[in-house]
Amino acid sequence: MPFDFADLRRRPDFEAPNLVAVDATDRLLLDEAATSLAGLAPGELVTVGDHYGALTLGAAHLHGLTGIRVFQDPLVGELALAANAAEAGLSDVSRSLPLSPELFAGARVVLLQLPRSLAALDEIVGLIATHAHPEVVVYAGGRLKHMTIGMNDVLREHFSVVYAGLARQKSRVLTASEPVDPPVESPWPRTQRHDELGVGLAVAAFGGTFAGSKIDIGTRALLEVLPQASPAAEVIVDLGCGSGVLAVSAALARPAARVIASDQSASAVASTAATAELNGVADRVTVVRDDALSSQAPGSCDLVLLNPPFHVDAAVEPGVALKLFEAASRVLRPGGELWTVYNSHLKHRDTLAAVVGETRQVTRNPKFTVTVSVKA
């Protein structure tokens, strides 16, 4: 079956005319690494951050590579890669693994779509430098508008040789080789105590987790009103759990409740599990890597807590929040509550009322609004 980059799709991730499944960075990475890829044996290539499969399937098609190990932080990326691979007849060329020593053991080439976060980059390249083959070469590409000198600095902490290639179509590839010896000791996950919350909450975070071990101000706004949220709730869901602040806070405040923390990010799920362990509630917080609560039964919970994103890549896309509102509505029992915090300039209230049920404002400031929606 012929392979064509133009056939790649993003589903089940959000699809829109201004959103693409393959970009100039994917193509540049494959071109820059072509000589290294041509001589690889099965299992010697790892791809990281391959958004929808362009790097993995492109390498398999162009160079006949198999045994490709893949890490994609978002679950929708894994699902899109699997669907694109099936359509291209390439389902047997790769396997997905967690971000772990096993992912990189013995790897000779790593193709990396640069993450936005320097913390995420540090965690990834630290594992590569420690566990890959000593002659590994890392090709790390990104869009120029998202790249910073700090990325070069992170790579230089772990590799002796780092250089930048020429830009093409507003993308650039950084190439790193010769891992430092001894390798830098991993600081992940990082932890931070937040005694200002009164319960002495400790937060753990791996590199790719939003806000790290800090607590973002939107989450703080929702925390302030959490005691008011459905006090009798027996099953509570933290949708888009991040580092697990809301899930663990709910578990600490309500020992009789069962708490489910759900996120599509592998880093977030690992961070929430670590945060729950730090705070002694791991036995009462079930952590699930899931796409919009797809594994949860309809009408199965009493309370959903949500701090939704509103970006897809660099684009503002209201459909992202809508998908989560619909998921919350599906899993709530009649009379159950969705408590949502969002940027005050966004017009979510009417949407919440239409998708979930009667919605009222709980609190508002110039930056954030908290609402409660009651399932009809």
C-alpha cells in the first residue's frame, strides 16, 4: 500500500482546517537524519513527540525500518499513529512505550519533536544520554517561533557536541551526540510543598506536566471554592488532572469519596500518581490515562472538576474545551455537578448550560471565572 504524508490525519485529536497532521519540522527531521537512518538495524530508532505518526511512519516507509520505539505524551497521538499506521499497512513497524530507560536502551538514533517546555526536554534528553548507545545521535527539531537558546543549553548539559542546522520553512534541527560521562543525575520528578494551602500539600511533577510542581492560578481559584462543590459526592473526577492537585486535595478533604484522576498526558498521569503517593492517598485516587473520560461509564460520577485548556498547538480552539464539557456531561449522574474554572474573557457559560445543564457563576475576577453546572 503506498504511503503518502498527505494521507495522515489527526483523529481522534481535534481536526480543523487550520490544524495539520504533518508539518515542515517532520519533513526536515527526516531529511536531516536520512544518512543516519539508512544504516540502522531493527530496534535502533526511537521517535519522541511524533505528533501523529509522520516521523515513525516516514522513517519506516523511506528506510524500511522496523522495531521503532515510540513515545508520545498525549494519548491521542498514540491513537492517531495507530490509525494512520493501519491505513498505510505499517502497523507492525513500531510499538509505543512509556518515557523510561527501556524506551532508549541501545538506541542509535532519536528523532525528537522539541517540546515547548525546557523541563520536558531535560527529562527526555537526560534519559537518552543515560540509556541510549554511546554513539547515539539525537535530531531535535522544532518551529523557529517556539525554539529558544535555552534548548541548546539543555542539550549541552547532556551531550558534548551540539550544533544547529540551517533553517528551512521556518523549522530548524538541533543535532546532539557524545553523551557526557558520567551522565547527569535525573531530578525527575521534582517535588514542592505548598504549606500556604493549609493542608501542607506536596506536589510532584515530571518534566512534561503543565505548571510543574507549582500550582497555577486557575487551579488555585477552583481550590478556594472546592469545599462548596457537591459536599455529598461519592465519586469525584478530576478531568485533565495535571499534577493531581485537585484530585489529591479532594481526597484529603473527603476521605469517604472515591476520586478518579484522568488525563491524556502520560507525564500528567505519572505526576498525579506520584503526588497521590506523597500525600498518602494513593489507595483512594485512581489515576487513568484516557481521552476525554472515554473509559468511564455514563452517569457514573457525582462531581467533575475541570480546568480546561483552550489551545491546540498555537491555535486558540474552543472545540477543545467543548470536547471536555461533553465528556463531563456524559459521565455525570442527573443532578451531578461540573465545577469549571476558565479565563474570564472566554464565553463558556452559555456552552456549559447547553451541554451540561443550568450553570451559575460561583466567583469571578479579572483573570478567572468559576462556574457550577448541574446535570439536567
